[in-house]
Amino acid sequence: MKAEDVTFDFLTDSGTTAMSANQWAAMMVADESYAGSRSFHKFKKAVTDIFGYEHVIPTHQGRAAERLLFSVIVKPGMKVPSNNHFDTTRANIEAMGAQAVDLVIPEGKIPENEHPFKGNIDLARLESFCKEFKDKIPLGMLTITNNTGGGQPVSLENVKGAAAIYHRYGIPFILDACRFAENAFFIKSREAGQSDHTIAAIAREVFDQADGCMMSAKKDGLVNIGGFIALKDSEWVLELRNQLILTEGFPTYGGLAARDLEALAVGLHEVLDEDYLRYRVATSQYMAKRLNQMGVPTVLPAGGHAVYLDAAKFLPHIPRHEFPGQALACELYLQDGIRSCEIGSVMFKEAASMELVRLAFPRRVYTQSHFDYILEGFEELCARKNELRGYKIIEAPAFLRHFTAKFERM
Ligand code: F0G
């Protein structure tokens, strides 16, 4: 569908940020030198100041960082544990012939469970997993916040626990940090003893536990394109830079224009603004609360970047093989011009454990008035939800069918 035919675009929070005046201003003074540009050094300084990692390798987005790192350190038959791997992370691990293993806590799989840190990794299972397979684990990961599990945060205590286990078995610990500022805000507001600390201090303490991170800067970098790998030690750096030159570009731009690096250097600082983060998290919590009050069930508590609607519960008259999530996503567009995304049986086929619809919120784009308008639409939808029909697939590719399948209403 053409984006201009969409009124509220909640397909993703990735690369859809509205950039600030300061970011645009920084882009105007970018130094587009092929090698060693001033803009790279500004970007590197921002990453090192905030994350504390000395070695910084730019990439054009998150999955390029994943492919690069895994191609250097992951070998066939290996295993990579995390709370939940994001789709592209999993696919890039599997592309190396290795296995991506999800060890999120049991509460993280129950939509209505209100555990404050549903993104936590199960430390007991991680311990026994590392003990059994330590020679086959090239790195251990944690995704902050846990996108696949509903944008749920990981506590500082859990990060420390995972770090202790990984390091006890000599396993490098790499964070998938694309929503690190939202995660730090949740730690500040929910974890005992953290309320007096700044977002920057909390984020830094999280990063201090790990050996490095990969980041899709299209989220908490507040930019439309960009990513990076940042590492404490230099062990992998030479090989990563050589591989980077092969596919992304010279190590001081890595597939980006210098103006993108300028915008990112500013965005990484802006995202630490606590007022911005409070407004953002309050928005998704407000949406979830109002939706629940009118009888639209959601994953609880609301995540940082998105609200996940429970379509199976909302539309019990549509059986799973008729795709209740797809039915809801289509109706949201037809009624109010809202673009969302099914995360259920269309996406995962028989492996789907839930029938969800994700409303992911672009950063600094929508205001309270937009959300109130959308909530009025949901009230109308609730009144006539029994009229909604299921869908059948009339055309689908063999792999990743949710991107291109065609449907017909029953
Ligand atoms: N890791 C996580 C946790 C992500 O959410 C994403 C992207 C990536 C890695 C990959 O980064 O898109 O820059 O290559 N998530 C987007 C989403 C696409 O809509 O959730 P990328």
C-alpha cells in the first residue's frame, strides 16, 4: 500500500523518527570526506561517551551490524542464547548455520502477566545452558528492550546476572541495544534504588556489564537510517573492519553518509532526555489502559515502543486459521487509516503462540490528540466487532509470507 494512503502509520518505530532542528542543523555541516571525516569522530565520541566502548564500527542499519559480527565469530553448529532474538538477528545467526536460542523468563510469554521486567532472561536456564554448551557459544546476548516479547524491559539486576554467567564461562556478552534509552527509563521508574539516577548513568551501568553492543540506530538513535557495533576490546576489530570494507564501506562511514553520522551523534544524546522518555512511555501506557477499559485486550504492561493488541481474545468468533490478527489489522486500516502489523499465524504459521497486532509508535511524530482520535475509532470498532470476518490466503510465497501474501475476506 502507498504510505500516503495511510493516516496513522504504526507499522514500525524503526527509521520513522521525526528529527530535531539540532539534528538537521548538524547534517548541514557534515564533512563528507571518504576517510577520517570530522563527522565520524563526532559520532564515535558520542558512542564512546554514552556507551563507554572504545571501538566503534558504523553500519547502515542493525541487521548489517548483525551480519558483520556473526560472520566473523559465529560458526556452523554453534548456539547463541538471548532473552528473545529479533527476527533479523535470528535469521543472521541461522544463516551462519548456528542456532539462536530464546531463554526469556516464563512470565514474558503470558500476555496478561504484569511482571515489571518481562524481558528478563531466565538466569537458571541460562546457567545450565552455558554449562552444557560453553564450548559452542561464541557470544551471549540480551535484547533491550525485548521487542519480540512485546517491547518489555530487562532489569539492571538481570543484566548483571546474565553478565556474571556469561563471563564465568568465558563467553563474550553483546547487547542488542536498539531501545537502550527506553530500557533505562523503565529501570529508573521500576527498579528499587534506581529512581535518583539519570538515564545516562543507568544506561552506562548497563553497558559496563557487557563487552559490547550492536545497535539499530533507527530506534533510540533517533535517526532514519544507521547502526553500529561498539566493543570494549580490540580482539575482533581488525577482522570486522576488513569485512566492513568488503560490503558496507570504509571504516569511518560504514555504508552511511557523514551527514547521517552527524544526525546520529546528536540523536544519541537527545534520546537520554527524561521528559521525552516519560512522554513516550506514558503514551503507550495511556493507550493500553484506555483500550483495556473499553474491552480491547493488550499485552500487559504496555511496552516502550508499541502496544500489542490481543486479537484472538478481542475477536473470539474468528478462528485462528482465519487469522484474527489480520482481520483486525485490515479493519483498523479500513475504518481509520491506521497501518499496523499482524504478529500471529500469518507471520509464524503453526508456531504462533499468540494472535497479536502491533501498533508501533514512531518517535516524536504523534501527539495526544492523534491518540485520542484513534481511541474514538476503537470505540466504534468495539460496537461492531461481531461484524468482522476472517481472512483466507489466496497467494503466498514459501518463506516470510507475511511480507507479500495476498488475502481475501471470508
Ligand atoms: N534488533 C531489534 C531488537 C530490532 O527491533 C530490530 C528492528 C533490529 C535488531 C534490526 O535492525 O531494522 O535496523 O536492521 N526492528 C524493526 C521493527 C524492523 O519494526 O521492530 P534494522
